[in-house]
Amino acid sequence: MNSKVVLITGGSSGIGKSIGQYLKDKGFTVYGTTRNLKKQSNFDAFQLIEMDVTDPKSIEEGVKLVLLNEKRLDVLVNNAGVGITGPIEETPHEEIEKVFNTNFNGPVHVMKAVLPQMRKQGSGLIINITSIAGYMGLPYRGIYSATKGAMGIITEAMRMETKDFGVHITTIAPGDFATNIAAGRYHAPVKEDSAYAVPYGNTLKQIDEDVDAGEDPILVAKTVWKVINTKKPKVHYKVGSFMQKFSLHLKNLLPDKIYEKLLLNHYKL
């Protein structure tokens, strides 16, 4: 079991790095991807390869390299992603497209690249890292929520399409974890003359505080390991604080307007 070959996109930092380190310690053969290998000269946690998930040719070459070295690929962890905040009205559309290319189009291209090998093997596991934010439209994070929600939906479809190939596809949705995601997030600027200036500014502070107070990403890594060792993975898994996971139950139970009011109260809007 522990000799399986694992490919983790976005493996050089944050949740991806934690997953890679944990699985390597468990005896797995781990490959992580990074957009620029030269910037990772001191990285020694596990094997890194250069791959840009927004570039289909780069994805193809990265997968080919893993297969050239290992002759198989057992697990794909689609983890690469970026954040984005801002009033949707004021967010440049080119930035919206960039985030969808990384958080949605990219993971789909990677799945397409690995499925032929997994089908040939008659086995494989794809874990798409989504987000608890993908289960709801969050104010000033609506674009990010939409990208992760879309990954959840496409996972549901693809797992049914691939069920006869011995391939399992699932999602793991983290809540807030203490990572460097805020540093790489695109922030639409808080404009003093904007109608959104005060509520957006306050929400941005709340978002950053939630991330800073987030849990250890090792919890996500342990969930990945659990899923790998599960014969028949569930469609979706959630990892986060009790209140973050409980909020999803409330969304299913409460009328939409009442749940919306809870979110407005949380963000003090």
C-alpha cells in the first residue's frame, strides 16, 4: 500500500507540502509540482517537478516525467490553487479568469492527463482539494467560492463516468488553515470612493484573521492518507473546525434567508 506513487499539484508550500511530507514519511513515493523549480533550490522534503497547471503542455510534460520514472501513477492530489477577494463588480475580469484557470480549468486538465494511465492500470485515486467555502457564496469571496464549488460538481460527475475503470474520484474540502494562501491571493483594491469600501475592508480583515487562526494543515494530510487507505472513498470529505463543518449542516437545514443572515452577522455586514 505505502509504495504507491503520488502526484501533488502545488506541492511546494502550504497544504500541498504538508500532504507530501506526511505521505513520504508513510513510505509513499511522492512528487510535488511547482511553477518555478529554480525558486525551490533548498526544498528537500520530497521530489519536486516543474509544472504550471494553467499550461496544458506543462501538465502533459510533468505527468510524462513521473510515468517515465515510476511507470505508474496511483494517486493524484489536485491541490494547486489561488485565492481572490473583492466585490465582484469591481474585480477585473482578467483576474477572475486567472483564478478559474488555476482553480478549475487547471485541475480538470491534470485529471485528463492522468486518467489514461489510471485506466490502463485499472486503478487510481484522484483527490480534488476544494474548500468549505465552495459550498456557499461568501461575500467578497464569491469568485473563489465559485471555483471550488465548480470543482465539487465536476467531481460528482467524473466519479460516475470513471466508476467502471477502477478509478475513484473524491473531494476534500478544508476550512481555514494556517498557510501562506493570503500572501498569494489577489485582492481587489479597497477604493476609498467605492460603495463597498467599508464592508469590503472589514470583511478582508475578518478573512485574514480566520486564516491566521486556522488549524494545522497536517489535519488535511491525515485525511488524504485516510482516503488513500479507504477501499471505497466517499464523494466528499470536509476538514476544519467544528463550527465550519457545522455551518454546512445549517445551510442544508435552514431556510436560505436565515442562513444568509447568519453569514451577514459573521462578517458584520
